[in-house]
Amino acid sequence: MTKLVGRWTTPLVVLAIALASSCKGAKGDDSAALADTVAKASTSARTDSVRATASSVAPTAGARTVLFIGTSLTAGLGLNPDSAYPQLIQEKIEAAHLPFDVVNAGVSGETTAGLLRRLDWLLRGNFDVVLVESGANDGLRGTPIAAVRQNLEEVLSRIRTARPAAHVMLVQMEAPPNMGQEYTTAFHTLFGEVARETGATLVPFLLQGVAGDRSLNQADGMHPNQRGEHIVADNVWRSLEPVLRAKP
């Protein structure tokens, strides 16, 4: 039985995320419209983020906590609540007989700046491992690389300060190609650099093997369907399982 320790999700609006194949050939006007949609979603997410962690279930006795912080991809936008990849990770944890419970703290539409605004709330809870999936919405909006880097560095540094014993993981995300080669290359590179500078474990691209494949995504072409979500869970599990097994 899947144990859902905390359903900290707010599926607000359909949020476009950086999927290379689905964004190829986008025109300037399309990019502007997409950025406007993301901006509205982010505003809505900020309004509702206080409610995003309203409900929780008591953790299993003796279990430790894995906290998933992220956007609509982590929240499981468009999916059954039990089909988001953090809940699929919970099933893998149970199958491996590891003493961990999952908390899903995904909020649709969130940017790295939005994550900073709600981080103090998230740090009130106890966790042993935290996985941060953030930045894709910044990439869609063309947020300056320096700002994304600064926000992620601050997020990870504040987590380190508040929970020095926790294992911190950062998920690689990508910007759409219509932002230009210079931007997309710099965006890709910043995640590895931030992980090294903060001592976080870098998790490979969340949507590897899913992005751009219509059969693995919902009708919007940007959020994984149930089949795709299982692949996303496998992507994360390859990095997360060794971390959990190494915990004493």
C-alpha cells in the first residue's frame, strides 16, 4: 500500500514546461503567448502556495522522510493524485523495504523565485532527503540565467543551513530551444555548476525519454501521462535509490 505522507500539491492551471522537441520551431509571438500563460500560472501559484501543504497524513512509525519540492511536474498536474512520480517512488521504496515516506510539495506554475518565497514554510518540517525540481518555468519565461542561478543557490544553501544532515538533490531541467542556443546552453550548464558549488547531488534530466514523445505525454504535449510518469519515476529512482540505501 502506498503511503502518502503529505499531499502538498496545487494543480492550478496547465503549465507549459521546457520540452525540447515540443517547442521546436516556436515563433516569437508563440513564445510571448506562452510566457504570458506561465506568468498567470505563477501568479496563481503564489496566491495558493500557502494552501498547498494544508493536508498531511501522520508518517509511518520509525520512517524517515523524502521531501519532493517542485512544479506541476512534481505535483502531477492532470494525473490521478496517486500517479504523480513521487507517489510512484513511494511504491518503489516499499518494494525495496526501505524505511522512508514521501512528501509531495509540488506547486504548479512555480518559478525559482516563487520557491524562495515559500521555502521557509517548507523548512518547518523534518526531512532526511530533499529533491528540488525547479527552474523549467524560468526557462520558458527567459528569466536571466544569473537570476535563476542565484535563486537556486540560495534555495540549496538555505536548505543546507536549516537541515545540515539532510541529503540534498537537484534535478537537471532544460530550457526550450526557441530561447536560442546561447541561453539553452547556459541554462543547461548552470544546474551542474550549482550542484557542485552547493554540494548537492545532480539528478539527470527529469523528462529523459519522455519529452517530445506524444505517446508518453498528455494532450498538452508537455506533461507526462501515466505511462510517461512511470518513466519519470524510473529516472529519479536511479539517482535516489543509492542515496536511500546509504542512509544508516
